[in-house]
Amino acid sequence: MLFRRTVERFALPTACAVDIVYLCSNKSATSVTSAEIQRISAAVGDSERKFQPRVKRGWNRLSAEQQATVVARYSSGETSTVLADEYGVAKSTILRILRESRVVLRRQSLTAEQVSEAADLYESGLSLSQVAKRLDVNQETMRVAILEAGVILREPTKAKSA
């Protein structure tokens, strides 16, 4: 009887393994035995959830000529972010090329608009990490910039212990 009620209550014919495992957890309102889980699993059969194959990232390798151009353009003032976007590679790839070429890296400060937006977002209640993620900038760079702009930081929150 419990099995039938559980199947009806949780609509298990369209359930997946996660739903079945939940029934066993101490968070579930029902207590289901392992024998009942096996029956439920057999009743559910194949899940409707279809898994998509993972798409592999296409790697762009820069030729020696392109790497030399990256070094020259960076040295003339272009940013690593712009170069990474243009060549279709990660910023870390550009930075690696520059380091291997013994180029002194510049610190990329935030624009006045980014600092203003960061300050507004932080003062609206978002955390430093949330603001940095939203603006797609380094958290420490953003923190220093809003401090220099006169924003007073809130007390850090303490992680709750389990």
C-alpha cells in the first residue's frame, strides 16, 4: 500500500533516480525500505531525462607568428582581454604567451563606469564575489577600486558551521 501511495504521490512513472534516492533520505516525509526502492525503480524503468553528450571546447592554438603579434600589440598598449577575444582564446592563454616572452604584465584597472556600477551593486546588498562575477572582473581588483572610490565595506559574513 505504501508503495502505491508513494508512486502516486511522487508521480514516479516520470521520476528519475534523484527522486528515488530522495525517498530514502531522512528529509523525505515517507520512510521507504530498500526493497520498496527496488520495486519503485523497476516500476519507473527508463527515465525520460535524456543526457546530452558533453560538448568539447574547441582549442585555438596560436602560431608563432600570431604569438609574436600578440606580444607586439600588448606591448603597444592593447589589453590582454581584447587580444583574447580577438584571437578566440582564453585570457590565461594570452597571459601565458606574454609571460613566456618575458613581457612585464600591466594591471588592468576598472573603468570609471565599472567602478560606479560595482559600488552601486555592492551597496544594493550584493556580496563582493557576486559583484565581481556579475561584472566579470577579478574580485580583488574590484574590491580595491570601490574602496578607493570611498565605499565602506560591510562586515564579512561568517560561514555557518554544520
